[in-house]
Amino acid sequence: AAGNVGAFSAPVTMRFDDTLPGAPDVSAADAWRNGGALPLDATGAHPVSGIRGYRVRIGGREAVVATSVPLDDLPEGGTPVEVTAISGAGLEGTAVRTLLRLDRSRPSATAEGAPEGDAAQVEVADDGRHTVSYRAVDGAGNESEPGAVAVKVDRTPPETIAFEAPDPADPRRVRVVVA
């Protein structure tokens, strides 16, 4: 209106996103883990501005992570955690609480003598001496040291070779030589 004319500025694109992100999906924490990272994702449709990251609260500490929670510095056992998705516009969605269960200890497995039928089922096709190898794997994927036990299998019934002469002092006793 004053007649002032100058150089035009470049156009500016304005963006607006007031959509809250969905609750974080922490279902990967349902299983025991032995380290690494807990992957995160937001449930439902993502906001137009996307997901910038996740606010993670563990104990008195808080951090913003991009796509996963590192687990290597957490203690073994159960650790409570709270996770909130953050949109690209900086809005936080619903916080979800879960228990991270970590187990880095190797299980142990032992065998004393040959395993009994109800303690282990092993199919051995041939008679003779065999070695059965074993190891334990826990729910977090930790593996024990491998072990082995010798098993003797003899399914062949004995064959009668000959009857021995009866003993006059004990005529009810029958003695047989078998192989």
C-alpha cells in the first residue's frame, strides 16, 4: 500500500502436524533376552511428521533413542522401563511400561551315567557303545558348555549254547551257558 517494492523472497512451505504417535510396541520385551537391543516401533498409523524417536525412562535416567533400547549396560534380572513415542513434530504419545528381562548367565547341564528313559529320550539304532552329546539352552538363548555321556546298548537276546550238568546237591537249579 505504501508502494515499497523489493526483491521477492523464496516461497516458504509451512508444515503442521498435531497428531499424537501411537503407543510404542514393546512386545519384544515379553521374552527373556541376553543382551543386544530391544527394537521399538509405534502402534497404529504414524503421524505425517513420522516418528523422531522414543523417550526411554529406566530408573532415574532418561534418554531419547532412535529405534531401539540398548540392553548391554542393564543388569541381569527384571528392569522396569517406560517408553514413549515422539513424533517428528515433537509430540509425545502414550507411555507404555514393561519389564525388560535379561539373562546373560550360561545354563548348566550334567549327566551322570546313562540317562533314564523318563529323563531323556534318545533313539539309538544299533547295539554297542555310543556317545550322546548334549547341551542346555535357556529361554534367553544362552547355551551351556556341551557335555557327553557314554551309553551302552544291547538289545540282542542271549543265545543258549548248552545246559550244564545238574548239581546233585541242588537239583532244582538249572545252569545254562549263553553268549
